[in-house]
Amino acid sequence: MNASNPEIYVIAAAIVATLMPGSLHIRVNLWFYGIVTFLVAIATALTAIGHAEFGLLGVALLIAVLKAVGIPLSLLWTSGRLNVSRDKGCFLPAPLAMHSSILLLGASFFLTKDLPLPVVENGGGGWLGAAAGISLIFTGLILMLTRRLAISQILGFLIIENGIFVFALTQTRGMPLFVEMGVMLDVLVGVMIGGVLIFKIQKSFEHIDVAQLTDLRD
Amino acid sequence: MKYKTDSARLNTTISPLSQTDATAANYRKRNANLVPSALIFAIASGVLLSLVHQGNHLHLIRTAPPMVLGVFPLSFQCDGLASLFMGLLSIILISISFYSPSYLNHFKDRIQMGGYWTAMFLFVGSMYGVVLSADAVTFLVLWEIMSLSSAALVASDYSHRVVQKSAMIYLGATRIATALLCGGFLAMHAVTGSWSFADWTFSSSSSYVAGCLILLAFCIKAGIWPFHIWLPYTHPAAPSTVSALMSGFTIKIAIYGIMRILVCGGLNSPEIINLALFLGAVSTFWGILFALVQNDLKRLLAYSSIENIGMILIAIALGLKAKLAGLEALALVAFVAATFHCMNHGLFKSLLFLCAGTIDTQAHTRDLRRLGGLAKQMPWTAACFLGGSLAICSIPPLNGFASKWLIYQTFFKTTYETSSYLDRGIAFAGICLLSVVGGLTIATFVKAIGVSFLGNARSKSAEIAREAKLGMVVAPLFLLIVCVTLGVGAAQSVPFIAKALVETPGLQSLASPDQLQATVQFPIPMNMIALSLFSMSALIYMFFLKTSRTRKYSTWDCGFGTLSTRTQVSSDSFAQPMARIFRPILKYQAKLKIDGDDCRHFPEKVNVEVQMVSILESRIYLPTLALISHASKYLAKLQAGSIHLYLLYVCITLVVLLLVGVHL
């Protein structure tokens, strides 16, 4: 398989992401998230240079600054304020969660190999990038599934968002700049609202354990 | 003393003021119903006048961009069939507009008039729209508005639990009907690639599934067996104006839909036609049998609607059969019979429902076991109810006779004109069925009239009932006049309907209306029949029933004492012989218990208990519903409230979708 440069970076991002479910420390997870997002930002920049689309370069810069640094810092601050540093975990023990996400990484390669993907000219899009994207989505889901704290849920959601972005980037050579900016804004707003909601939940329920929030169904 | 005069003066000064206040408020309340009623009258008479003025000229209207649904233009068409049904709706609406102001005054504390009138206008508008719509999307949208607004009208008096339950049953029935209709329409669109009714033909086997779905959907809406159970719940719960409109016209819209889509589309699947024939035949018999044993006047009328709708469906099925066999003239007779009976049933059933509403408001009950002797206190209502009953029992010269005559003619013609012996047998069985049903109809309405209007009052409230206000008398009287006119003028009205039908696109292949006269015994010698009937009745009255001198003397009465109102023939006792014969279907049980030391000769206390269960409801619908709700409990466990579980669902769905994407 001939992986292009951006593809190597997104696969690296997917591999780093699979390590996240293995740790219950929020600080470690936030570090991993920063690295994953930074790798995605590098892949975006490489794609931009490769296709001479310099709008995409701006997007890469934004990802590197806001998502790879800004969001982890703000979540770190939130966890400091709430005085939580360790997730209790649920559903699966952390090592098992990590191994299942590694398994899903393999499975996503297996799945996307035969997936009818849009053919992009200039050899831009291949199934490796799609596999990395889908693997990121799986990892995010595993993370959300096996964590109790609301902060970890937000983290899992962000990983899923990264996965969707990677999928779009490698398959369509990036979305139009404005769409990209809009998505980025959505993510930022989502994180902010999530942060505020965590404080709210903490205040009303005196914990941020989502496993205990089962009374909200009708 | 001084104090007294002061207070008296005070009273005199205050009371007129407060009185005028009260009357003003009262007047405003009455006015609140007067204005919308007048508006309905204006709309209906406007439509009627424009129909008369325009005749049956074909118009296709496609609305301009502002009046579109998404990207879809609404298209309407007025042809012969549509104008007949619009005329029927207009006539019923005119009588309801007479009836509403006084009738709704009785409900002013129980019904929210704003909501009632909003739903009513939506209902009326959508009914006109459904009749006029020329394509499936327009039809479906207006059909939905019609169903939902009528459900809202049924639930007008929603503080009662019974009303809530009935509205829910009706809503459920309309949901299923709409789902089936959607399925049928989508399938037809897939087959023909068009939404327009004009492009739809049901002559190839690829369209039979769609045809069957559409037929079943309309059967649910029309209240055909076994989908009829919503009717007897809905009509007693709804206000009489609504039940008159629903029984008079809404269920006819389903028949209109069958005519418009299936008949004009040239349905030629023998299986579907036989299915329609079977369902119609069962409905006819089932409906009238259950009508006979009802004690609630409006329930009785609702079941009788099922019978009539079944008869109309039979006529349509016979017409399709005749068309399939190439007997165009016979097909024309059958379709004319179906349409004419639709009109007639719409008229006299609204009349009867309006009269039932009058009885309900004046005697405060619809229970036949508590009514009685109303003819003395409410002569006009009694006369109208009698007229409507005569029409529904198809007594000449009323309109019911004319349309039933045509249906009978269709059957008789089928017995010797078709080549297939099976069809001949079916038609012969149909004649027998029709005669049995006719007999049961007469029994049903003899019971309804005899128990509610004759004899003595069986309750205090029936005793103090008085004739209703003018509007509530004029409305049924107007319908009665239309009924008599249509009946007496059958020689004109039947060719008129035939002409309108033949002008409808899709039915133009039928024989020309001139052939109608050659095909059936026609014109019906209505006047002669009426004249002979009247003279016979007069002769019988003069020679046999004329009351001679009344002799008064005491007789030995076996020690029973004076007769009380409870010794009259009651609703239950009238229906008992028939109910006993058909007790396996009705699940009829009568328990007789006589108390006393020597109960054989000197009964002290006689207790009769009659029990009846609707077999369809208790054996099929309730178990099915129980099964569904039981299954839903398991399904509800999916909604655990745990975020993690929901995420797991998302994850599994994603994997499954990917697998599907890979392997398909």
C-alpha cells in the first residue's frame, strides 16, 4: 500500500487515539487528544500544500491553535475547577477498552478496504485515510462508552469529530473553507456549552457521573 | 317600612341593568354561533349555486407558485363525479348551518366554541378540497387535514372519558388508513411515474398491490367490516352536527375515493373486485344486525351507516364485475346505483342524526330504554324522523327506494346477463342477502321510532321534553324535502346522475345514459306507486283501523293492577327474537331470574339481564391491542435512560451500516 504523506499522519493520529481509552487520567487523555489533533492539523497542512489550496492551510493553523491547544487547556481548567482528575470508568476496564479500540482500528481497515469510496483524481483520496477516520470515530465511541465523567464524554465527542473531519479531508480533499470554519465554530461552541453544562450538572446532582443520570428518561 | 321601600327601589334600579347585562352576554354567546353558521351557509349555498350555474364542465386548475407544497403544485379538477359529491356536501352543510346555532347553545358550557369552529371550517374546506383534488399529493394532504380536523371535532366535548376514548379510536383508525393510502399511492407512483389520478390505471398486474392497499385504506375510512369498529364509538361521542356531517359525507368521501381512483382507473383484478364484494356483503349484514340490537339511538344509526356503505360497495363491485365482463350498460346502472345511494344515504342519514341530536338535547338522553312518547311533545321532529326512517327503509316514493331499486335491478340483471355461473350464483345470493337486510332495516327503524316516539315516556326527562327551537326543526325538514324531491323526481334525478358519471374522465367508456332506460325498468313508476300506496293506506285506515266508539269497562286483569310505562315493549324485548336467532354472532345472552315463594304463579320480582359482546372487538381487536402493548413494554426497555447504552446503539448501528455498505 502506498500511503501518501497526509495519510501517514492521519493513521498515526488514529493509532495514538487508540491509546486514549487505556488511561483513566484526564490529564493524560487531554495530552493524547492534543497530540491527535496536532497530527490531524499537520495532515491538513500537507494536503493543503500538496493540492495548492492555501485556504486549507488557514484551517490547519486554526486546528493547531484552537483544537490542539485551546480546547485541552480549557478542559484542563474545567477539571481543575471541578476537582476531578481521574475517571472511574464503567462498562469495560481500561486495558480491555484500549484493546477493543485497537481491534476496531484493525476492523475499520478491514471494513473500508471494500467500501465504495468516491474516486478522487491526483491520487488524493484512498481508503487508508477513510480507515483512519472511521477508526477515530470508533475510538471516540469506545471512549464515550467506557467513561463515567461528563468531561470524558466531551473528549470522546471531540475524537469522533476529528474522525469525521479526517474522513472528509481524505475523501473530498477538504470541505470548502467556510464550511470548515463553521464546523470549527460548532465544535468550539459545543465544548463551551458542554463545559457550562458540566458545571450545571455538578451543581444540581453534586456529581458529573453520566452513568447515574438514568432518571432523565420519560 | 322606610327601609323596605328603599330596598325595593334599589332593586328596581339595579335589576334591569343586570338583566340587560345578562341578556347581552347571552346574546353574544348565541351570536358567536350564529356568525360562523351563516358563513357555512354562505359557503355551501355559494358552491351549490356555482355548480348549478356552471353545469358539469371540466376544469383543471393547477395552482400558481405561492400555493404549492414544496415543489409540488396543488391541482384541482371539477368534473361530473366531483360536482355530484360537492352538491351533496353543500346540501348537508346548509341544513347543518340551520341546525348549529340552537343546537350548540346547549353545549356552550362544555365545548370550546373557538376550537370547534376552527376545526369545523378546516373540516369543511378540506372535504371540498379532497373531492376536487386531481392528484395524489393534493388528495393526501387534504385527506390528512380532513382526518385530523374531524378527530378534533369528535373530541369537542373532551371532558368526558368516553369522548376521549372514542376520539383516540377514531384517530387510530385514520392513522392506519392514511398509512395504507400512502403505501398505495407510493406504489402507484412507482408503477406509473405520475402523481396525477388521470394517469393512473389499474389494468396491469403490477398495480394490483397498490389497488388493494388503496381499497383497504378507503374501507377503513368508510367503516367497512371488519374495520368498522371506530364508527359506533365515534358517532355517539361527537356532537350531532359533526356526526351528521361525518356519517352523511365523510364516509362517502371514501366511496368517492374508490370511484375516483379505482373505478376511473379501470381496476380489472377479479380478486380485488371479489374482495370488495365480500367485504361489502359482510358489512351490510353485520351492520344492520348490530343496529337492530343497539339501545343508543346514535349507535344504532352508526351501525346502520355501516350497512348502507356496505351496500354501496357491493354496487360498485358489481359494476366493476360487469365492466370486466364487457357489459357496459349494466356497469353504468351499477355505478349510478352506487352514486345515487351515496347521495340518498348522505341525505337521510344526516337527517336522522340531526333528529337524534334534537332528541338528545330535549330529552337529555339517547338511550332508547329511557325514551318514549316523544311524538306527542315533539311532533315535527317525530315527523322528520319518520320520513328519514321511511327513506332508509326504502319505502316509495322516497329516495331510498329509488336507489335500492337500481341496486336490485343490477343484481337481477347480473343473474342472467353474465356468462359466468359463479357470478350468477353470487348475484342470486346477493338478492337474498339484500332482502334479509331490507327486512332487518325495517325492524330496526320500527324499533327506533316505536320505542322513542310512541307509547309513554319511560323516564322523567323524556316526559318533560319539548319541541326544539325553530332552527333544529327546519334543518331536518329541509333534508326531508330534498329526500322527497329526489325520490319523487327519480325519473329526472337518475338520468342526471348517469349523465354526470358519463362525463367523468375515466368513465366515458360506459354506455350512454340513453341506454339506461333500455337496461333497467325505467322510469320507475314512482308516482303510480306512491298514489297506490297512499290510496291503499287510506282504504285500510277507513275500513279497518277507523276507531269506532270507545267503550269503557273494567276487565279482569289477572290481578296485575294498572299498566305502567314499564309494561311497554322495550328496545331489548323488541330486538330479542332476532338477537336470539343470531346469538352466535352477537354473543347474545339473556338471563331471566324470577323471585318469589311461588315464582311460577306469583312472581314477586322479575329480573332480566341482557348481555352482548361484539365478537370482533373481544376476539380480535382487543387481543391484538393487548399483544401490541405487551410487545411495546419490551421495546420500551431499549430506552433505558443510560447514555452509555445509547452510545452502544450508535456504535452497533455504525458497524452494521458499514457492513451493509461493504456487502451491498
